[in-house]
Amino acid sequence: MKALLYILTSLIFIYSCQNSPEVPVEQITIAEDIVLGMDIDSMYNFLKANGKKAQNFQVSGEVVGFYLSDVFDLSNFRNSAVNLNHYGLFYPIQLTGTNRLLGLNVLLVSTHNSYNEYNTLSNIPAIKQEVNERLLKEVEDLLNKKYGKPSKTKTEYCQVYQIQSNQVKEYSQTPSECEILTWENDFLFVEFNKGFKSYETSFDPINICYNYWATIGGDPKEVDPRGDQIYSYSLPFIKYELKDTTVKILKLEKKLKI
């Protein structure tokens, strides 16, 4: 019953946006038809109602669950022989003092064979926040198609979200050069942080797999791809976030009661 109420509440919120002359619902609808500003619990129930399920992954021997998008799991970057897929994992941004969905981080990851071959985790895909440069370009093109031409900046210190064990940690001043693309409409910002050149992987586009490298002696170094291999980037993500003016128009500061 409570799940139904959450779904009805989300539909009411979407209907209110559709009938608002100030905030067209399509302008704040993002991945998997999620509407920013809805209640976060309603978002999860909306995803369930649309056949989306949370999926478990393993990171460093720990299990963590995420709702996800497979829109970035393009066929020319998949390889079932090594369990290689690419996903966008949902990490919500909560409006302070409410349970409203102010924004959504989509953490880009690749899956690979489990190293825990003989234990209970063997059937759970392992993930790394490593994505090759060609797929990142495909992601950029998809965003360009929807939002138009972005502004581009390069920075030597970037914000990142790292999955550690069974939680996500934010680091605001990571000393690594990265490129950030930004789009906006009248109601929200979209940011694509491409991450920084990997210190541990490169990508083989012929055999469709990531190769793992380690620095022996001295400080860690960016991987220099060999032969036909290409660069891989660490910790890329997409961030969708409502503008302050949109929050005020929709009166999202008010707590949602169910």
C-alpha cells in the first residue's frame, strides 16, 4: 500500500509539472524518465514499476547495490567472454532538509570477471570505475544530441565520486587533470566529468577488453597505451541538478508527507 502511495505521489508531482506554465516536465526529465524534484522513495518505486531493478555488484570483495541505466552499454564495447558491460549507476542528490530529488549522479562503470571464483560472490559482477575514451566520446555525443553544444573546461583538481566497499565517497579536490562539459537549460544543469587518465587500465578495442597495469617502483603513473590500445579514464560521471530558481518555483523546500 505504501509503495502504491509513493507511485501515486510521483505521478501527482509529474502532473503538477505538466500543468505548470513555468516548468515544463520534459525540461527536468532525465535518464530512465526520472523527473527531478520528485520524492526519492517515489523515484525508486517509479523505477520498480517500470521494470527496473536494483542490481548487486562487488567492489573489493564487498557487495553494493545500485539502480542503473544500460543506455551506455553499447554493443561495440561489450564482450560476454570476459563479462564486460558498461553501466551508469544512480547516486541521488538529496535536497537538504527534505527527501526531494535535487539531482542525480550517474557513475559510469565497467564490469569484469569476478576474482572470487570459488566463493559466494562468484556470480556477482565486479565493477571498476574505468571507462575507455571512445565510449566517453559516445556519451558526450548522446548528451550533445539532447542538450546542444556544451561549454568545456579543464581543471587540475576535480570532484569525484568513488565507490569504496559498500558506499560512495565524494572527494572534492582530487589532484588530477580532467575535462568537464556543462550544459544547461532554463531549469537544470548537466555536467559530464570525463574523469582522469587511468593509472591502472588501458582498453583494447580489437579484443574488446580492459588490460590492467601496475607501477613497479616509484610513484604511480598514468598508463601509456601500447600498440592499438587506447586510453581509459577513471571515475567519470554525469551530474544532473536542478537550478535554485527551479527549486523555488516548484516549492521543493516543503517536506513531502505521505
